[in-house]
Amino acid sequence: MKNIRMGSVSVALIGMAALAAAVYSQEKKESAAPPKIMHFGDLKWTPIIKGCDLANVAGDPSAEGAPFVVRLRCVDGAKIPAHWHPTDENVTVLKGTFLAGMGETFDETKMTAMNVGNFVTMPKEMRHFAMSKGETIVQVHGAGPFKVNWVNPSEVQPPDAPAAAAAKPKS
């Protein structure tokens, strides 16, 4: 009787060990890709409106339902006219002071200051506007597509011409 019990216990232990090994090997095979470190100096900044540049940090902001992270860098006093997005927008202030207001038109009296470390979630289709105080960098994340729909496109000031283009030698 003891031999049968010992045999049953041995079979059970071997079975549990095999199951644990199978689960562990499954976890190893399904592990995520290695981490990708993005250094600040490696960001590729693109002018989007007067005084503000955008850089992609991770993901594809244009992909439907895909996660993305971008950064917006604005000079002191840069104004972002009233606009809205088709998806939720999550904003964290990394540098400077970011002033944000809600509504169809830019109105400095309706703005709330957000300092470094502050976070706001802007629900999809919420009309809002912003301004920077000091050089400001904010990080925006969400699920794509990340699109900006201007309430009044005539208020949008295009970015300044690149310095290289302005300094072309005369022929």
C-alpha cells in the first residue's frame, strides 16, 4: 500500500514539475520585445505651427487604435488656437508652464496653468486651446489616430521658414 501511495505521489510531483516547466517556457516565448530607450537628443522635431514643434517618441500616431507617444515643444508665448481631436488626449507637462482652456475660441482669461508634472486628460472632441509660458515641453499619449481639427483654421499661424532656406546664397 505504501508503494502505491509513494508511486502516486511521485507521479503527481513529476506531473506538477512538467506542468510548471511548460508554463514557464510559454511565458518565455510570449515575452515582449526588449525595451527601446529614446534619448532626448535623438528626437526628430518638426515645426507644426508658429513657435511649436512636434516629435514622435513611440508608436504611430496615425494608426487607428494603436498607442502612441509624442512631444510638443513650444517657445515662450506660443499660442495654440482652439481645436479638437477625434480620440482622447493625455497630456503631461515635462518642462515650463502649459496654460490650457476650454472653448471654441482662444481666451486667456479662461486658461488654467499646468506646471511640470501636471497631467490632464482631454476627452475626445472637447474644444480646447493652449499657450506656453517659458520654453515648454509636454508629452501627449493616447490611441491613434492623433489628428488636430482646428475650430477656425484661419487662426493657425504656419511655422516660420527654416533658417537654412532663408539664408540661401544669391546666384
